[in-house]
Amino acid sequence: MHLLYSSLKLLEVHHLKNLLEAEGIRCQIRNELLSRLAGEIPFTECAPELWLLDDCDLERARRVVSDFGRAPVPRPPWRCPACGEALEGQFSACWHCGAPRPES
């Protein structure tokens, strides 16, 4: 087992766990309930931790963790080929007709 990530933000740890599991990387969260003891014990020891279960996934898991903090690359606006609606770059489908964004 290998410690991958630790944060005082439990939501962030759960989101990263979901990203790893979507890639087929098994992991678990430890110290999830210790945040309730912050103040009684040092807050740095209360932080939820994300642990990798299989060390052979370490390199893939590190890539997912490093990509986690990066901002998405902005995409240019596009026009729906089905209905002609003008859409902002972050949309992957047309909000008007539901057609997917063309790959190019």
C-alpha cells in the first residue's frame, strides 16, 4: 500500500478516489472520520488520506493525481452541426438539440 494523497478537504479526497476508480485503480480512504477530532489532536493528523491498494498501479495513479490539480484547457466556441446553435467551448453537447460536439 502507498499513500497517494492527503487533504483536509474530504470532498476533494472522495472526488480523487472516484477519478482513480474510474481508471480501474483500487484505493481506499483512511482517517475519514478523524476530522471530528480536530482540536483534540493535531489537525495535520486528522486529514483524510487516499491510499493505493496495489503498488503496480502506482505510476498510473500518480498521473491521475497530478492531472487532478490542473485547470482544464479551454476549448474554442463551436456551432452545432445539427441545429446551428452557437455554443461556448466548455460544452460537449448542444444544449438545444443534444447533438454531440464534433471531434475536430
